[in-house]
Amino acid sequence: MEKWETRWNENKLRWHKDAIDPLLIKHLGKLHEKDKDDPISTSPKKFFVPLCGKTLDIAYILSLGYHVFAVEGVRKAVDTLNTENNFGLEFHEQDSIFKTLDGKLQIYLGDLFTCPFEKWAPFDYVWDKGSLTAIDEESRQKYKISMQKSVQIPGSNDYHNFKYLLRTVIYDKSKSEGMGPKCVSETDMNDLYGDWTNITLLESVKLPEGHILRRNINIGSVCHENIYLLSPKSINE
């Protein structure tokens, strides 16, 4: 947590994009399919955005009529997000959560791995644009448990009927010298998601030399950006 606070305080935000993520816009329809018989206008769906930073994606998702729950560990990130979007967030110290007056946006301030998801879960959708690739590999099992809790029905071992968009990068780890986004291989995907989700690769894009992600990784080999659609496995699968 300390290294991320330092980066925010020093304004070293190489991962932040001053635009709505084009992959979210492109693939959001894969989530909409389950809304056809249950319109957002009568039953708002809830998005979960882990490690949200000050992403513009939140304002975009809200504009479509969804509610958003996010987690962020750095106070400055939430304050900046609030200021830049005029959300009018108020902090409720007892639950360590920021909320808009209408309750459509809630942001838990704290550790993703200790977030008490049972208070707010389950969520209908997850948009992970970079939290998995940001955490250290040794923390991935804790990440897995947190993500399972976010879509699990409280007091049950069953999962809500969720849809989960996940963006990752894949490259030859041996040729990377950077601190940037961590590689997520097919083996990693199966280890993290294979026992509880159906995994569909929606798109794999080869990143050109000079792309910001490749600069962050400082990699000299082929690098792809992958986006997956995940959904819960049935008990019999």
C-alpha cells in the first residue's frame, strides 16, 4: 500500500488513462445480454470495480444507469476522482466508505483483501481493468478469494449470476525488466479462475512497440493485451 501512496503523492500515475477504456466500451454489450428481461431502469445492476484509482470508467458506467461499488486503498485517489467528476462523495468513517447522496456510487477505502464484501455483495458485474496485473504474484490467491467473495451470495457457497470482464497482459516474463503490469499466462488464468468460472477469451491484441504498457514493463519481446469474459460455473461443471 505504501508504494501506491508514494506514487499518488508524487503524481507518478503511468497506468492512468485520461479516457474511458475502449475495451470496456467495446465489450460492455457482453454484459448487457443478461439485462434484456430485467431492464436497468426497473432493477439497477451493480458493478464492482476493484482498485479503481481515478478511472473515468466509473462516470461512464454510472451514466448508463448502473450502480457502482469500488475499492481503493489510497485516499488521494478517491479524493481526486471525486473532485474531477463532481460526484459529491461523503466519507462514512464507521464503514470506511465514500458514498454519493443517492447511493449509486460507493467506494470502500481500504485493503481489497480485507474488504467486508458481505455488507455489499453480490455484484452483478465486475470490471477489472488492471487490478490483477497490478498486484504481486504472491498475493494472487488472496486476490482470488476477494473476487469470489464479491460475487458470492452472503451466507451461501453459491455464486450470484455474475458477468466479469477482465483485462490482462501476457508476455515472456524472462525478458521483462520493468515494474509495470504483471504477466497473466493461460496457466495463471486456469489457476485463478478455472475451478469457479467459465473463461472466454474475447480478444487478444498485440501491443506495438512504444505502447504505454510495453514502456511500463520495459519488455523486449511480444506482448499481448487480453480481455476475458468470466461467468459462474454451475455446480455440475
